[in-house]
Amino acid sequence: MGSAYAFDFFGLFGRGETLPEPSADALPYDLQIDVVGDDSQLRTAIEDISTLHQLRSDAPPDAQALARRAQGDILPLIDALWGLGYYNASVAIEVAGVTMRVGTDRVDAANDAASPFRGSARVPVRIAIDPAQRFTIRNVAIVEAGTGQRLGPTAIPEDVVALAPGDPASAANILSAQARIVDYYRAQSRPFADIVEIDPVVNHPERVMDLTIAVSPGPVAGLGPITIAGNENVDERVIRSFIYTEPGDPYSPEALAGIRTTVTRIDALASVRVRHGDTLDADGNLPLDVEVTERLPRVLGASAQFSTTDGPSTRVYWTHRNLFGGAERLRLEASAFYLTQGGGALFDRRRNVFDDLGGRVSASFMKPALWGTRNDFLADARIERDRADGFDTRLVNVTAGLRHRFSDTFNIQAGIEYEHGITKDDTRKRDYRLVGIPLTLEFDSSDSRLEPTEGIRLSAGVTPYAGALGSSLNMVKTRFDLSTYYALDDRARYILAARIGFGSIVGPDLEKIPANRRFFAGGGGSVRGYAYRSLSPMRAGHPIGGRSLIEGSLEARIRITDTIGIVPFIDAGGAFRESYPDFGERLRFAAGLGLRYHTGIGPIRLDFAVPLQKEDGQRGYGIYIGIGQAF
């Protein structure tokens, strides 16, 4: 048998193997596996169990070691076949023509037959499997432990057991049925449900199994008092404010998982472990222990991304996760970007680099769980130069507000915002001041912040800016975004993801609204393939922004391997002069294909998009590189 080689690109292709050559110091072998019926599932199971297969590139030192390796494979292979429901299976292993079976000891004969191959050739080794007919389930009885009383469909639904006459009598099927039974009772608020005994009776002549499973449902329980440990530097009241269950609520595994998920939202904590007690308290409730570990309080980080339409950007930040011992978070951040729309300094050496440089310096502070409640205080401040094709804005913005968490999925926030800026376009320069009251609502039922496979995300906000508060404009700005995710299979390897966004400004004429407050579409977070903020009403060949916006995306996220995925997508969007979308002004569409490399911290994203309605001066494509899904 020759050597085989393969190139492995992120695990997309198989790895190669090289079998050792004959030598005086080792006794390599050629392995052949023959399965009657050539069942690929059986072959895979045999390869996973067989030491001969797993260690075939690690040659034994002599014939005695090879013979013992072969002998040691026989019983594990039979156990594996029984586990798959082949109770009449036969296993034979031939070493240099000497056949070894269960109940025989032919190690010495195999040693004598293999020894002459040393230094001259690989020893021929063959695993021969005859699985015979697979056994099936004939009868299944679920009984209550202790009494032996049979539990009918009213006590345990048939679709929970999911074992019926004629099903393969495999260990995997039986173990799955046990797990479903226990999960069913625990979902009925019975934390101590357990399988006490399994009695499989195998009838070899008829090739069937009669199965009896004895289950102890245990008592119904509620959630009891919660003890918190491990929080050396974080106020316990903060942790409790992120636990949304109450004593007496019904017990369920989902409730415990929910506690673990919500407490993990606290940035100062690294991990959360939730365990329940071994007995119920006097009220019939189950005491819980929440054990946390804390993160290092300080973190310094940086990130960068690039696209041919949005340009390059970079960001550095410093965060303190537990500033005063109450999980307060202080984040200082600086970011910068180059404008590449319309050429930009990166592509036109005649232009001053600083003409196309934008950036932001910001600070944000969050104090969670004010006085142990579910109210959080948030404050943000930033100094920014917002640069785009057609306008330049310099501004200072300060926002402060309170957020109330009704649950882990739903919160509302209200506050006050002050912004003072100078915006300039190709016709005039405007000094403006905005004072408003931002109101936002957020709902997030997705199952993951980084890789959602199901659920929805909703963000809706409205901010009235009033002259009575000191604003130079009277206007109301509204923004609405909705994303939804749906897995097409149990393993979530095929996911449909969709989003839609809407924005509106009511009040002043378009020309009176600061350019940085108008709506634009286009770019990596909007309609990919079109230049950043290029889709809007135009003036003198430059986008000037609009008073309304609509945009959306549809993606199919497909896993090819555990690490590699592809994402075909289509985007649409546009901004409009009026306060509500005027579909007389056409929407722009783009289509593309993305590549994802999935890591433990999220996917690395590479998207290639093509505008379906090419604009004058518009590139014919867009390339986007970053971390995380597009939405």
C-alpha cells in the first residue's frame, strides 16, 4: 500500500496518511476491512473502535505486539456491533493468514506467521465482519420503579419514548429513549426523575428484543432559595438583579439554563455554574447554588476591518469591567477610518490624506442594577468627525439614560441627548444644536449573540428634538430594525436569516437637517456592493441623504464543515427625500456570496457583493472583511 497525501484547507478536505515502511525496528501492516453487505455506517463504527485501524500508522515493534493488538480488537468490535443491534454478529481477524476469533487464543500462531515479514514487507491483516440480521424491538414496557405499574400513553406519551415494534434494537436508540423520558419528566417540574433499571431480553432465534424500562418520576418541585458564591469583588445584588426567576416558580432545566445565560450577561463575570440541591426544602422547592467566577477587570483590545466600498477602519479600546465593585463598566475607545468612496486618498495620491480621514473618541459608562433593582444607568460621550462623500461634520455628543430590564429578552430605555456640531456640504456650512429625549425598546429572543440560529431581534427607537429644550431644530427621528433567524435542520447547519430596517425624520425640510443626521443606504452594514452611504437623493453628483430609509437583507447561512461556511445573500435598500419611503424613487438591489471561517469567538467574514443596478462611477463589486455575521 503506497502513501497518500492531501492538502487540508481549514479542515475542508481530508487529512493525508503515510504508512510506515518495513524495517528491522518495527513491523508495519496493511489493513483490510471487509463487511458483509458493505454497510458504510458499520464500516465507520468499526474504524472508530478498531485499534488496528486507529494505530495503523504507528507500527508495532514486533509480531507478538501485532498479534496482541489484533486479539485486543475482537471483544470491543463485538460490543460495538451489539450496541448497533447486531447480536448474532461474527468477528474474525486474520494476521498473516492466521484467523483469530472470540474465545480462541492464537496469539502465538499469529506471532509465528507474522515474524518472517520483518524488514521485507508489511504484514497482511484483515478484519472480517458478518453482522448478520439486525435485531429489532418487539415489545416496549415503561413501568414505575418500585410498584412495577405500567405507565401508559397518558403518563408518558408515545412520541416521547419513540420506540416502536420493528425499530432497530440498538444501544443508541435505547439510550435516546431513556434520555427523552428523563427530559420529559424534568420538564414537568420533576428534578429527580431518573431511570432506575433497564431489562432488555434478547431472543436470538427470532432476532428480537423485549425491553422494560423502570423510571422513577420523582416529586414535583418549584425553584427554591438561591445561594450565590464566588463573587469576591462583584456586589451580590447586581448578580441577583440578572436572575429573573422567583422562588416558587416551577422547576425546569430551561429555568436553570436561563439563570446561567442571564447572569453571564454581566461583563465582570467569566463563567456561571448553576446546581440544584439533593433534597427539597420544607416548602417543596429546590434550593439552587449559583457559583460564578470573575474576569480580569481590565482589558485592552484592537480591531480592524476593510472593504472596497466602505474603506479601511481601525479601533482601539480600553475597558474596566468592575470599576467600583458593582460591575460598573467604563470603556474608552478611539477609532479612525478612511473614506474611499469616489476614489479617496487611498486611491488618488493628489488628494490630502487628512481630507478623507474620519474618526471618533468616545467614553461610555454603565452602572447596572441601581440599588439592586433591574434599572441600569448608562452614559456616553463622544467627539467625532463624520466624513462622507459630499459632507463633513464635526460634533460633540453626550447622552445619559436609564434602562429597565423586564426580562433577559425585553428592555426599555429613556434618557436625554445633547449634540453640538458643525456640518458642511458643497453649498453651505451649518452650526446646529440638538437636545432630545431618546426612547428605545429592545427585544431579543435569539439563542446566541454571536451565532444566532433561531429567534428574533427587534430594536425600535424614537427621539423628539424640541426647541423648548434648547434644540435649534424641532424634529422627530424614528428608527426600527428587525432580524429573524430560522434553522432548517436539527444541527443548525442550514439557517435562513432576514432583516428589515426603517427610518423616518418628521419636521424640518431636508436641507435644514444636519447631514450626519439624515439617512443613507449602502455599504457593509446596509446594501453591500454599493459604496458606503451612496444610496440617497443626489445633488451635484453627491449623495445628500434623505428623511426616510428602508433596507433589508436575506441570507442562507450554510455550514460545509464545522469551521467553513458559505452565505449566499441579497440586499435591498434606499433613502428618500420625504419623511416616508417614496417607492417612486427606486430601491437598489445587490447580490453576493460570503465565506465564513467559524472560530470560538465568532465567524471571520469575507463577503463579495455585486450591485444589480450599477450607478455612474460606481465600482462593479464590493469586498468586505470583518469579524461576525453581517447581522
